Amino acid sequence: MKSFYVLLFPLLLIFQTGFGQAKNSLPDSTLKTTPPPSTHQLKEVVIKDKRLQLRQKEESLNVITIGSDFIQRNLSGSLMKTLERLPGIKTIGIGSGQSKPLIRGLGFNRVVVIDKGVKHEGQQWGADHGLEIDQFAAAEVELIKGAASFIYGSDAIGGVIDVKPANAPQKNTLGGSIDLIGKSNNNLYGSSVNVFGRKEDWFFDSRITYQNYGDYSVPTDTVFVYDYAVRLHNRNLRNTAGQETGLHLNTGYVKEGFRSVFYLSNIYSKSGFFANAHGLEPRRVNTEMHDASARDVQMPNQQVNHFKLINRSNYQAKGHKLEMELGYQRNFRQEFSQYVNHGYMPPVYPDYLSISPELEREFDKRVYSMNLRDMINVGNHQLTTGFNSEYQDNAINGWTFLVPSFKQASAGVFVYDKYKINEQVLLHGALRYDYGQIRMFKYTDWFDSELTAGETIISEKLIRANDLNRSFNSLVWSAGINYNVHNFLLKANIGKSFRMPIAKELGANGVNYHYFSYEKGDATLSPEQSYQLDLSLGWNEDRWSVLISPFYNYFPNYIYLNPTANHDFYYGAGNQIFQYAQSKVLRYGGEFQLKYKVTENLSTELLGEYLFAKQVSGDKKGYTLPFSPPASALANLTWSPESESFFKHSYFSIDYRITAKQNNIVPPEKKTPGYGLINIQAGIKFGLCRQQLTLSLQAQNLLNTKYLNHTSFYRLIELPEAGRNIIMSLKVPFNIPLNKQKKEINNELSNKYN
Amino acid sequence: MKKLSLLSLCLALMLVLSNCSKDNTEPIDTIYPEINTATSDAFPKQCSVVKRGEKFIFKALLSDNVQLGSLNLDIHHNFDHHTHSTELEECNLAQVKQPVKPFLLIKNITIPSGQKTYQASAEIQIPADIDPGDYHFMIRLTDKEGWQTIKGLSIKIE
């Protein structure tokens, strides 16, 4: 009930402001990207479409671009979850919506997320928290499936997710929008308010987002955490509630030939972990305390704050296009949990320690980045040279230990040539050199452990990590071709990518409280390398189009966490040791996409994806890689009525996704049965007080199917995915006409309506 | 025509690509090892009681379809009722209490390599000066491939 009022309140506000300015406001609210008269709007859309088509035809890598429309239609718990509808994209989620992206089965530090031109740096290696990105602030997302290290540097082995902010507003505008969102599954309510304005060359664009959700519900009464039966209250997953806020302010100067924009943002989230499955073993918890409210966040929980300040500038002169990005980020993540001694930790938390007994873990990351690029056209060559550099300072805190504190610096230079042979053939070639250095710092336990030295037992504080200094360098390349004739499209790309081992892979030495495992790094790991061949074949007709994108990928030294047969009998309290190791890995697969327009109003789409991965050397020879998504297909039917009718810009769409079983597993995974899911999306745009409102409705998992997701963070404890979820969102744009503009617009309006 | 031949060429290429790595190796092992505490001589069992200052013999029958890995025993207190066993049977727990000197044992038991079944047995000495009360007896067994089975028993030390 409370949430209802919370939703109602901003609604009232909006309508008031709406009515107040009804007289002067514009008929179309998409002013931000398009000029006022709606006749122009259509034209703009076409241009945008062409731009994307062109990008598709001139990029030899596999690129998908989606706009805010797609996000609005498929809005899920997080941006990554929203993108999951796309073929080849999956996520590793923690149920409540937060998730990490997987591109063709590769995720964590093998996918680069670019936000406003700068590489987003959080704790990418962790599956238990989402990406600190506000999906309401994303105007466009570009996905690159495949090896893109040559331009984005280390980590871009699996692909790149480039999140782009909204363009600068038109001159002499002042306006904004209010988004309201509600979800039935976890009783989420939220709102995102945007206000932007521009006089001549200066503009600002600000946004506040707030979301609050309760425990999410699953279609089951009992969950089996390993063998222990956990009864759920009201089918709610105990302690998975949370809150999120996002603050954004972009401001800058835009002029012909020169542009400089500052982006300031702060994303904060607090969310709980499923209380029965956190720690060294499945836990009995105080159900009375936890079940008293579905909205409170008790321990164990996590808080993440991500602050960003970015400047993006570009300058064009004498055939050169110079671009620069400067960024500062601070990612501050804390995990809170009651003290549970394990191994030789004292049974009662000592009061002489300065660390709070509730602070299980803390990661404090500060990142400074700089990118420089110069683009120049020489004849039929488009030459891009660039430089990327990054410096990281990582500190740790808390009463447990997993990864030591470290400092890391990296820099790379690249040259990329796009050579247009003729109207049909484009050639691509790129070369890149990177150098990186990582310095990790010694960590000693705060408690004594018992060690047996021969016959005697001695007590001493164990050293969990030693000082370590390593440097890496790498030379990567890429070559590609685009061939476009009439309706036919062919792309091929072959390239080498690399990834510097991360601090966790080099220096982990502690318990993973989610997986009941003891993780150990290897200080001698070499940089991971990958060779990938990508192919895309497409055919476009007026009424139908088809696209097939297979790939083939080989890693001579893939870094993975190998579950060994051994146990740790000190700090790990007898938990199984998972040891970072390297092995040869072979992967192949692809995506398939077919679109067919049955009638003017009815269209259908068929998407499919398949992935195969196999380790061909090492301890797990013959096994796959962890988190390998099973094959899946999605069939869609979309009905969009005549553009003349009242229901113009409305749609009704149904998705049926069928996912195959996954029997190709590696310890400690479990075989996952296949399942089918139905999702429905519907939406309408309608005018109210001369504003064009967008109302979107979704039903995810319509039939409340109980299923397990192979790539879910909670898969190992047999936790089913979220049940039926009805999502409603409303976008209400508004414009505040400037004095100068009023007359003009009023004239235009009267012309239009007369 | 040219387009068509190009298309077929590409399709052929794809076919080659998707086939070139299907070497037929033996199927991978996906079966977990087993800990059997149901046999008559297995000890401890769920709700077993052992005494301070005395020894007891741990016994369990271990098996795997390919090869056993390693066995780890862990005894830790359950004075706060924080954990639970993997067994269906519930044991009577004493009142929640603060630990003073709880018993802690983390012990590795070597399994000879190359075994499919193994009768594990180990002598465990319980010191006389530790806190009596509810304890957990965790048995963790891996196989060579890294599959792990955990058995958590509730025991009492008197």
C-alpha cells in the first residue's frame, strides 16, 4: 500500500506541472533529440536508422546497437538484465535484478564496459553484485561481440558494452522527463527525473534516480541449500531487498568543431544477500527477525558506491578529429555480515581490533584514466591512432581476507586503419602494444593459526599474501573485411586479444562465502591471450532479413578457477581449494537472427544462440568452462497498429524463449534442465496536456514457471529464478519553453493545428 | 549467381569451422563421490555423543565412480545454533551459550591414490578442558576431478 502512495505522489506532481504549462508546451516532447514539429521527427528517425545500418556495414566486428526505446520496452532489474534479450548476451545475476554481463559465455574481466567513453572499473570479478550503471541514464548501448582488445585494451576479449549518454539538448531548450516504474515480483517502485537545458553553446543535463525493492519471490516454498531444506516465508527469498540511487549532472560546451562535456555521477546501492546461503556453510537464521518485513535489509548485505567524474572533449581542425577522455572513478564496496569464526579465528570477536565485527569485507578502488585519439582521412584510408592509460589504487579492509591491496598501472598505444577499396569492400587492420604493471602488498592474519612443524605445534599469524611486483606487455592485432553488395552483407574479422591477470587471480587466498570454497591465486600466471575468428552473413529484403554470426575462439592460456581435490585446513576451515590455473581452451558458437514482416502491422522475429566451450589441456581437460550458457532460441510476434489510428506508436509483443538443458558442466556446477518462458511487452504513447506520454507494460515469466538458470549466481544452491513479474513504467516528458521561444512555438502550433 | 556462390562458400566455411574440433574423447565425469555413514560400524552418526578427555574412532565408507580425492574432517561448535546438519533427523540442542574454549579440529585424512572405495578411519582425541555442548562434525570428500560432497552431522560432546 505504501508503495502505491509513493508512486501516486510523483504522478500528481507531474500532472500539475503538465497542466500548469499546457498552454505553452510543445506537442511533441522528443525535443531533446528532434526539432519541435513532428513532421521532422520521422525524418530524424530515418537518419538514425541509416547511421546504425552504416555502422553495421562499416564495422568488421559484430555490433549491435540499441536505443532507449529498446530499454524502455524490455526494462528489467538492471541494464545488463535488459540486454539479455539480445542473442549472444546473458547475465550472471543474483535474482533481484543486479547482474554481470556475459557475452558469448565470457564475462567478468573478459568483458569491457565503457561508460561515457571511459572504462568502467568496479569489482568486475565478483558475481554477487551488479554493474554500477543507471539504466535510466543510458541513451544508447552499443555491444561488440568478439575480440576488441586492439581498440579497448586489456580485458576486451569477450566483447565490449559501450553505454552512451544522451546527446546534448537542442539550442534554447529547457525540459526533462519523469520516469516511474513499478514491479510486482519484488514490489519495486522507482522514479527517475531528468531535467536538461541549453541556451546557445552551454548545456546541462541532470538526473536523479531512486529505486526501492523488497525480497523477490520465487515459485517455491522450500529451497534446498545443498541438502538443507530452507522454508521460505510467503515464497519470498529472505533478505534480498534493496535500494538504489543515481545522481547525474552533465554539463558542457558544444560548438561547431569543438565540444567539451563534464559528466558527474554517483551510483549507490544497498542490497541484502539470501540469508541462509552466506558464510562457510548453509546457515540457520533468525527467521522471525528476517520475515518480519519483506522490505528491510538485514545482514548479510552489501553497499556499493560508485562515483565518477569524466571529461570528454573533441576538437576538429585541418582534417584531424582529436578526442580525449579524462576520468576519475571511486568504487567503494562493503560487505556486512555477523562475525563467524572459522579456522583458527578466536570464537569471540576480540574487542582490541579496530575493524567493526560486522565489516566482513571492504574494497576501495580509485581509478584515473586517460584516452587520446586522433582520426585522420588520407585518401581512402581512415587512420586512427590512440593512447589509453589507467592507474588504479586498491585498498582493502574487513575481518576476512580474499584479495590483497594493490596498485596497478597500464598504458597502450594503437593504430587502426580502415581502407575503403571501393563502394563494396572495406578493409580493416589494427596493431596495438600494451604495458602494464601490478604491485600487490603483503597481508598478515590478525589471529594465530596452529601449524605443525615436525612434531611440535606452533601458533603464529599466517602471511596470506606477500609483496609482489609484476609487469606484463602484449602486442595484439586485428584484421577484418566488410563486403556489401545490394542486399548481401559479409563481415569477417580475425584478431588477437589479451588480458592482464587481475589481482584476485594472482593473489587470492581466502574463503568465498557464497560458494563455500577456498580460493587461491597463482602469482606466476601469464597474460591471457585469445585468438578469435568472427564471421557475419546477412541478407536484407524489404520484408525480411537474416543474419548469421558464427565465431571460433582459441585461448592458449585461459585463466580459470580450478576446483582441486584438496582441502585447506587452516583459514579455509577445511573448505575445498579452488586454485587459479591456465589451460588451453577452445570455443565456438554463433547467433542467428531472422526477421519477417507478415503484414504491415504484424512482424515476427526468431533469435537463436549456441555456444560450445572445451578445455583441451590442464587438470580439467575435456570439461567446459564455468557459466557456459546453454543453447537457446527466442520467437517473437509483434503487433503494431496503423500509424494513423489512435493507437499509433503502440505495440503488443510476445516472446517465447526456449532454453536447452545444460549437461556440459565442470565442477562445482550442476546439470541444469531446459525450460520455456513467456514474456509479454506492451506499450502505448498518448498525448496528455500536449505531452507525449509513454506507458509500457511487461509480464516476465508470465506462467510463473519454476526454472533454474544455469548462469545464475545462486544456481549451485538450487535456487529457482524469480517468478512472474509485472513491470509497469511510465515516461512523462515535459518542456519549459524559454521566453524567446514561446512566440515561435505558439505560432508553429497554431499553424499546425489550423 | 555470384551472390549465391558466395553465400554457399560461406556456408561451407561455417560447416568446416563447426566440425573441425569434434574429436571424440571419453565422456567427462560428472558424478559426485559418496560418504556412507549408514553402515553399522560407521561413527559418528547424526546425534552421536562423545566424551571429553576420551578418544573416538571416526569411521565412514567413501566411494567414487572414478577415483577418490581428499577427505577433510572439521569439528566446530554450534553453541549459537548458527549452522545445521545435512541430515533429516533433528537432534535436541542445548541452550544458546557463549563459547569460552570451544573444541576445534581441522584434520586432513590421506586417502591412498587410485582408490574407488575406501574405508576411512581415524582416531580423534578430545581434550578434557574444552567446552561441552553441541558441535558440528563436517565431513568433506572430493574426488580427483574436484567434485565435492559435504556431510554435516550434529554431535554432542559431554
